[in-house]
Amino acid sequence: MELFQCTKSVYKHVEMDVIEIYPPQLLFRHGYIYPGFFDESGVWMATDEEDVIHVISEHPSPEQDHWFQQHFKKV
């Protein structure tokens, strides 16, 4: 397990961003720290504000994942 700090709030998006969700559903809050774990398929997962698990990095080393770099950092 690792701890990750959210550096930019993450909101739920529908696939391909064709439909906007209103009101926006916050998944990860800026400044908050979330526990993350590496699963057997080789991705990093974290639990959001509603206790739902999401992939936060598709790379074994999160620092090498572009999306992760934009939204999280290791604590």
C-alpha cells in the first residue's frame, strides 16, 4: 500500500465525454490523501469519496503514468 495526495480534483466522466454529468460527481478531492494498492493485474487502484475503487495508474511505476502525474503524487 502507498499513500497518494490528489493534486487536482477528479470528477466522474462518461465514456468519451459525450454526456456531462450534472451535478458533477467528485471522485477524488484536491489536497486529500488516499491509500492506493497495486493489484495483481499490474495497475494502481484507490478508493474514491464514495468507497468505490478506481484505477489511478496503469503503469507499475505511477510516476511514469501521464494521467497519474496530472492528478496525484506519492506522499
